[in-house]
Amino acid sequence: MSYTVSEENYIKRIYHLQQETGLVNTNSLAAEMQTRAASVTDMLKKLKTKKLLQYEKYKGFKLNEAGKKAALDVVRKHRLWEYFLVEKLQFDWDKVHAIAEELEHISSEELVQRLDNFLGNPSFDPHGDPIPDRNGKIPVINQQNLGTIPLKKIVTVSSVGNQSAEMLDMLKHYHIALGTPISVLKRFEFDGSLEIKVLHRNACIISEQVAKNVFVHDVQ
Amino acid sequence: MSYTVSEENYIKRIYHLQQETGLVNTNSLAAEMQTRAASVTDMLKKLKTKKLLQYEKYKGFKLNEAGKKAALDVVRKHRLWEYFLVEKLQFDWDKVHAIAEELEHISSEELVQRLDNFLGNPSFDPHGDPIPDRNGKIPVINQQNLGTIPLKKIVTVSSVGNQSAEMLDMLKHYHIALGTPISVLKRFEFDGSLEIKVLHRNACIISEQVAKNVFVHDVQ
DNA sequence: AATAAAATTTAGACAAATCTAAAAATATTA
DNA sequence: TAATATTTTTAGATTTGTCTAAATTTTATT
């Protein structure tokens, strides 16, 4: 089965929203898609007809198994292309999202598989997000956000929650990238900000909001 | 200026047709695009409004300078992606056309320039067609079809005229690829077929139709 | 529970790109 | 050159994805 660009975009967004909230509602999807609630309703009818969606009028909706697999196919393509753009074409990681949004809709199955092999079958994209395999299986990693790590413990940055250009720009400024060794020196109770130490850098302070979006795992 | 996928496809086809015939007419473009003459007329009006086309009703049409530049941008992307698919992803050269038809519409200028650099700024695509540079300048090469080459002279295959999957499949069977050294041993006047010798292969016979689509240049 | 507010859906419209059928213009030929 | 054939354009319809405004349903509040 293949889908239009618009269908794929809706499917992908619904997938991400239902990861957080279970059932998805019309207005939140409209906000994510930067469109109107009426347009969402129109598309929901189409996706239900194509048997990708559990949906009852006024009751919310979520992808069924077929819908989730379709979403994971798009997510897989998006993240493989992001990996390509950063690792092969040397793009900065905060510049690749929009381009990957276009590339993810290229339809050839064989292209995706060859790209995957060419890249060395990576498990995580440049933002640390897991890349589903061709069957939709997602690699797991034990990670916590920086705010929960014991003081002085050295850990490795594994992914970033908020992936806005603004956030990625800020992390670049702090010299925080995937794989960066990092430790928390002090927690300020006043506003939850943290004094941190990045390898080879002076200690500095990050806000609680930043800390919650930096995910880390134990050093291997 | 950026264009829709449909506009880009029309622009590209008009470019190729006008290379052969100067002025292009509605029916031949409709045939190339596998659409109806009425649809072509509709698009011609749009392209004229966007000042890409010299067009007078019933009189035929051709791209102006802006139109040609737009066409060359698409051709450049198409050929760079074909090069990528064959040289990096190891696709057979007869399998890449359809995928490149999708990739050529990805819009990022920076992507194209980085891809070009990543590939080593190639001058010719896997079918031997020249790749325009970012300014639309096309590399030239002195080439003739196999039918016009003196007997026994060893030349190098530089490009292929007819790029249908059928033709490319046939050339694969003859072990003719770009860069293959080749010579003509005998010309049969009866039907114009040629006995040829491909390096490391037994002599064999190709039809006049094949010969006319195999372009060669002098060995460097 | 009645009413107000919020969320969602329906109805009807629009733009892009296509189509069919018919009309108009041009080209061919007897 | 008049009749015929071919090519091209116009007129109007269709599909996809979107929109606005109004109607409906659900949820929250007094």
C-alpha cells in the first residue's frame, strides 16, 4: 500500500502524538499540522476508509497496527535521511529536519534498504532518536534526562527531546552533542538549574528546561 | 523562484523536446507527458504567466532563458541523484530513472550543492549525459555514434541515446558500459548491422538501431 | 440540571491539476 | 480553393486537499 504525501504527514504526526497521549484529539493534531480542525476531520475519514485508524466521531482516534507500521516506515525514512545529511553531506544537525521532511516521501523500498546499508545500518539518527528497522522494530536504550542524574556521575548524551532549531543552536553553544561525556556538579533548588561539566570545557549552568530535554545514558 | 512538481516536469520535457526540434507543439508534449493536449494547454498558460515560456496560441512554444535555467536546475538534480544511486548505492544503471524522477523535485539548493561536492563534482551521469553545473553550464564532449566510426579504431563508450530499460538491459547483455573500449570490425551493408569487439569479449553483432544509440569518443 | 464554553463535524466553497467533449484554428488534399 | 483532416483551445466537470462558517456534540460551570 502506498500513500500520498499528505496522508503520510498525518500518519506520522498521529503516531508521535499517540506515543504521548494514547488517544489523539482533533484540535491537537490540527495544531501540530498547522491546519484547521475541519481539515483534520476530512483526513481522518480518509484514513479510516483506508483502515489505518480506529476512529469514532467525537471520540478521538489512534492508529491501528497497519497505521503504526505505515508511520514507522515514514519515521525510518526520515531518520535515515537525516543520518545521511549529517554524516555524509556534513550538514549541521539543526539544519536537516526540513530537508528530511521532503526526502521521507520518496517511495522506493529498495532505495531505503540500500541507503540503510550504505550508511552502515545505523540505530540512531543525529538527534539520538532510534531508527526503526524495515520491520518496524525500534532499538531501545536506557536513558534518563539530565535532571535525574546523581551529582558527579559521568554519563553520555544520547538524545535530545526538543529538537527545535533554537534548542539545537543552544546546545551547540554549550558544546553538547550526541556522545558528549557530561556530569552534573550542582543542582540549584531555587529554579532547578544545573551546574554541569562538559569534557574539556569549563563548568557552566543550564536551565531546568534545557536539562529536561537532554537525555543521557551510562558510559559504555 | 520555485515551482510545483508538475510545473518542473513540464519544464524539463519541453527543454528536452526543444533541444531536438526548436519549437515544441502541444500534441508531442502531451505524448511525452502521457497526458491530454487539453492539459498541456492549461499548463502552458500557467508557464507563460510565470514568464518561463514564449507561447502564442496555435503557434507552438519554447522556453525562454528563465525557463531554460529552470529546466537545467531540474536536469542537474536528476543527473546528480542518478550518479549517487549508481556510484554510492550500487544500483544498476537501468533501475535509477524512476527514483531520480522523484528525487529531482527535492527543493533545497544547499542539498544539491553538498551532494555535488560529496560525489566529487561529476561531469557526466551513469548514462553518459552531461551534468549542468549550478549556473546551468553544460560540459561538452566530442562524440559520435558507433555507426560513424572507422573500422578497427578503438574508441570509448561515452553515452547512450535511448535510455529505456530495454535498451540498457540489452547493452548489459553485450557488456557495453560507459568507459568500455570498443571497436567496429565490419559493417554489413545489407541491414547496417555492425560486427564489434568489446575488450576481453568475443566479437559480436549489433543492429544498426543499437549502433546509432551508442555514442563514443576518442580514447584519452 | 440548565446553561455556557469548547471541541468536533458538516456543508459548501476554492485552487491545482487533470479529464472529456465540443468548438475553433490551422494544415492538407483533391 | 473548397472540403476535409488534424491540431489546438475552450468550456465545463472531477479529484484532492484545503478553507470558512454554521451546526452539532461533548464537556465544564454555575
